[in-house]
Amino acid sequence: MAIPSGNDNGLFGEINITPLTDIFLVLLIIFMVGAAVAIESAAHVGLPQAKAAPVSQPPQEVIVELTAERRILVDQHEIGLNDLEPVLRKAMEKSHDKVVIFKGDPKIILGDMVIILDIAKRAGAQQLGVAVAQAEEAGAAADVPVSAPAP
């Protein structure tokens, strides 16, 4: 609260910063809520839709799948995260192409996919790919692998 300075004209000599503090606190709360919403919406990433025709060649790569329940499947066999690197290392020794294709549920978090692809790279994969759902315009809901060389 401001105290009169003793002038007879009723002017105060000090600045009242209480309203300014209230405004800054309200802005702080607004930015905190906005940042929390932005971070949560950016954590989930949908897989891209492919428009290419399905590949008719027999698969020679190792397929790693992450389900919505966070179960890891390597060539349709369920394994734990700790066993993933040794299993992929064995598969890379048998594979001529050393390609790992990641197939994930659209509800998974991007960080989980990055961890699995990093483990595959350490296990000896020379190329990493992400399987995407085929565009609905073509009809069937088959998966088409899209691969890129590992860095």
C-alpha cells in the first residue's frame, strides 16, 4: 500500500507494484500450462502414410515391432528390452543385407522408437527403416517398408 508523501495535493511518491506482480504471476501460469500442453502433444508421433505399391520380394530384413502395450517382437517372437541387442546381433550375423525394419503402433512415443533403433544400430544394422501403413486410397492396409542408410 502506498503511503502519502506529505504533499497537500494528494499525489503519492512511491510506485505500487502489487498489480504488476499479479499480472506477471498470471502470465507465468498461462505459459506453464501452455508449455505442458505443447510438450504432451509433441510426444506422440503418427507414422507416415505410404503411397507406393507393396514390395513383392521376400523379406530379407529383421522386423522389430513395438506394440501399443510396449511389447517388443523380433520376427514375431516376443523378447524383453534387455535381450533385444543380443537377439539382433545374432540376426545381423545371419543376415546378408543387415537391414532392420521398425514397425510400431501409432500410439507409441517417439522416444521408444529412437531407443530401439539405437539398439539395432549398436547390434550391427547397416540400414534402418520404418514400416508405414499403406494409404487408404489403394484399398488394403498392408505395410510397406521404407528404409534409409544408418548414419
